[in-house]
Amino acid sequence: MRLSFVTKAVLALSLFAAILSFTKFDHCYNANWSGAGINAHECYSDLPALFDARGLVHHLWPYSSATNSVEYPPLTAVVMWATALITPSGTYSDKYYFLINVALLALLFIAVAFVVSKINPKKWYLLPVLPAVIASLYINWDLWAVLTAVASIYWFDRKRYELSAVILAISIATKFFPIVLLIPMALIFIRQGEIRRGVRYIALTLFLWIVINLPFAISTPTGWWRFFKLNSSRPADLGSLWQALNIFKINPPGINLLWAALFILTSLAAFALLLRRAVTPSLAEIAFIFVALFTAFNKVYSPQYVLWLAPLGVIALVNNRERPAFWVWQGSEAIYHFAIWEYLGSYSGDKFSLPARWYAAAIFLRVGASLFFALKLLLSTPEIAPPEEEFLLTGAES
């Protein structure tokens, strides 16, 4: 079977990005992630770090410890454990584990680029050329959830709702952030007057998520629960708006409730504005908005979260007038990627490091730019239906 030009281009560009990303981690790989310069070379990765720290090097079950279990949902934990089982033991086991996971993540990134090209055939090429995306591919296992998230969006917009729900449940059981997609999905069902179908979609997704989680919750409950416990109790963490405020001696009380309140309120505002659009948007056009709100106000905003958002940003680019805001956002991601590692270098004794206040400024820039792009997408179709012709719950649109 002959491949189309677009398919060949997707393969070539995304493979080049995957290889280029690997060269970024070369210093740490050669040093086996030890010694000075890890932060200065911006090549830290959770892959080898957690291989040792969570006992995967000894083939321990990822949820076997109540205090040192893998801090991720079950399907990511299974990937971490399964790749550890096939990793050769010995002095260089960290390197082998890294290489095995990198190979899988590279394939996943190619698949993500392919799905993005199906959703937005005109702008897909932006994804594999974004500097922050290339720099972040092998920091963590996020691409397992990113692929299923964009695949769920693809099938949702083609009204293959059952298939989309199954894939979304898998995605949520891999990394929790795709659960946010249920908000714009609910909005679209309401706009289409398909309330019952929307309820069935959400119920099926949550039921399948429970089914996936249940064996882990029953067999190793304390280890499985550690992910939820850490996320509910963690303080302001790296990259978050709250950490930046703390650096400037601003310490809002109750951030566990505050960040959730901000996310809910801004999501309701976006929901209300989108309800009043004259034309029902596709999920691809609005998914970025809600995930960006989730990351902007969260207690942690890791550098690799750009992998969550970048595919959603690319598939949302329908109008050229949104592209300047897109590049402002991506510019801020590149600046932040540099800033976080050089800031952490101040703790590891690197010769060059970034002062805390400059790092906080990079956080404000990143959060502000992502919200700016989300706002541009939110207002990209400003037409408001006349009051007498606003959407009806019967499904008819003006």
C-alpha cells in the first residue's frame, strides 16, 4: 500500500522531532543521570529516576508500597512495571530502561502527530516543530494519555460516541487530566439537544474508568490510593501559579480549594459563553480551553504538560487570526522550559542558575500566555444568536 504525501510528511517530521529530542538527553544518558550538570543541560527525566526510586529496578509491583508506590493512575503504572520487566539487569539497567521507554514514546508521538493530521490537515505540521514539545518528549510517560485523549476527540467529532467513550476512559486511567474533556463534551451534547446521549456517554466513560481501576483498588488499595492522596494534599509545586506567588511572599490560604474554585468558575464562564455561540463548535475547537484552565490554576504545572496542551492547541487552529496568540503561548513555553531547569540548577550547584524571581516571572508568563490563547479561542466565533433563535434543547439550531 502506497503512503500518501501527508502520511509520509507526518512520519518524517515526527520521527525527526523524536530523534532530536533524544539528543537533548544525551548528556544525562552518558552520565547515567548522576553528577553535576543535569539541570544545566536540561536533560532530567522521570523515566530512569522513578525506575530506581519506586523499586521498579527490582520488578516490584508499582502499588505494592503504601508510602512509595508509583504516583500515577493504573495504566501508566502498568507501563512502568511492564517495561521494567523486560529491562536487562546490571550496571546499565537505568539506561536500558530509558531506551525502551523512549522507543515506545517516540512511536506514540508519531501516532499523536498522525491523529492531529487527521483532525487538522492544514496545521498538523506545527506539532512536531514546536521547540518546547521536542524538548519535553522523554521527561515522563504523558504521551500514553495524550494519544488516547486526541483519539477520543477524533472519534467524538465523528459521532462515534461509544468508541470515543471507551478510549477516553482508558486515557483517564492513564493520566487523570483527560477527565476535563467531559466538560466541553457535555456542552456539545447540550447544544445538539442530545441530553440523554450525553448522559450515556459520561456514564459509560466513568463506568469503564471504574472497571479499569477496580482490580488495583481491591488488590493494593493503599498503593493505588496514593495518587489521589498526593494530589489532594500536595502544596504549591513546581511551575504553578501558586509557587510563583509564594516566591514573592504571597501565600493564599487554602489553595486546595482555591485552585478548584478558580477552575470551576472560569470553566462555567467559558461554558456559558460557548453556549451562546451561533454555531455549535467541534470538540477539537474548544478542548484546549478547558484543559488550559485546568493546568493554569493547578497546584503543579510540570514542563511536560506542554504535551497535554500542544496537540489540542494545534487542532484548535481553525482561523489564521488565532496564530499570533498560539505563537505567544508557545514562546512562553520555550522560555519556561529553559527557566525551570536553570532555576533548579541553583539547588544543584550549577555554575549558571536562574534567580527565583526570574523563574517566577517565567511562570506568570507561561500561565498568562496559555490563558491568552484560550481566550482567543473562546472569542474566535463572536456571533451571538438572537434571543428568539438561541439553541433549543430539542436539538434545532438557528
